Amino acid sequence: MNGVHDLGGMHGFGPVEREPDEPVFHAPWEAVVVAIRRSRAIGRLFNIDEFRHSIERMEPAHYLGSSYYERWLDGLARVLVEKGVVTLKELEERAASFRARPEGPAAGSGQCPRGARTPGDGDGLPSPLNFVPPSTTRTSSESPRYAPGDRVVTRSFHPSGHTRLPRYARGKPGVIHRLHGIHVFPDTNAHGLGERPRPLYSVRFDARALWGESAEPNHHVHLDLWESYLRPAGDRP
């Protein structure tokens, strides 16, 4: 979807500030957010595409003013409310409690949503911080339309829902670099419309095709794009 989260190639946001010797986490609560997101109990409630779409729907000014894990926390809250795990009222009451007593205990009831068990409870599951995401590879009778070396153009469209085709790469010429196989389609998986797996390609773009003459020469960008995002270079839009 079009939104402030899709910043690739946009001007006016200043340089990317790199922090020397940046730690994995800047505060303990960030590690807690990662553990919650990656726990098996939470992972059963929504898929990665639903989670990404929940972050995309943050209020723009809030998104720009938030850190990486603040966005994760906001997205988690939104999707868990939508799934009926917690209510907005419960979240607001807990937030008010912490504002009144920031030194207060963070522990809740200790119960996992829907009775699920979490890693570390003796079932041999790995730590959430060592989480390995489930594979999105699927099988399909559909034959890939493109092969490495084929010239393609990305489609120019502006969906209201989730998509993995960046705004800066729409309507741009590229070359198929490789076929990754058949994978879950995020555009439907994010909205409860099923996985609808289809071919996924690595597509190579000349930087100047994406950003014009201001781009450095002889630089390329590779994007992983699903087949429905592409059309043959000779076809009309």
C-alpha cells in the first residue's frame, strides 16, 4: 500500500544515521517485544504479512517519530486487538497503569493466548530470540512465466492493501536474475484471502532506471518480486 512506511528513494528525510558499535537492543523492553513477536503462542495468531500490514497502518506522524521496535510494538498491539486476544480498553488501562507507576511490575496473568505454550516451558523449543521463521515455499502446478535473463517491467499500481512491490520500483524496467521458486503471495496472505502461492523472482534494476541521473553509475538493486507484479518488457502497460 502507499504510505509513509515506503520511504525507498524518497528525498527530504535526511541521511541515514549509522550508530557506531550499535547494540542489538537499546533498552530491555525491546528484547521483550521481540520475544513476544517471535513466541510460538503469538505466531499461531497471525502471519508475517498480517504483522507487516499492521505496522503499515500506523498514523504517519507516529510512524516517523517512532523507533524500529516501537513500530513493532504498535503493530503487535493493533493486530492482537483485531484478533480478539486483547481489547483496546485493556491496553489503554495497562498503559495508564504504567504511566502512574513506571516502577511497577510488568508481569501479567502468565497465561498465553488461547492456552498456547511458549518456548522455554520445557517443550524443547528454541528461544524466541533464536527464532527461525517458517518457510514460505510451496508447491504449485503453475509454471513460471520468466527465466533468468528475461527483460520485464514492473506493473504500476497503487493497492489499498499490503504489497511487497515498493512504490519507487513500480513501472520500472528490470531483468530476471533468478527464480526463487513458488512462495506464499503476501498481497492476499495479509488479508485472510489465502496463501495463493506463485513464482517469486529476484529482479535486477539499474539504479538509474529507478532514480534517474542522480543515481551512481554502474550500481544495481535486486528486489524479490512475485510474478503478478511483472509483465514482459515488450507488452503494453
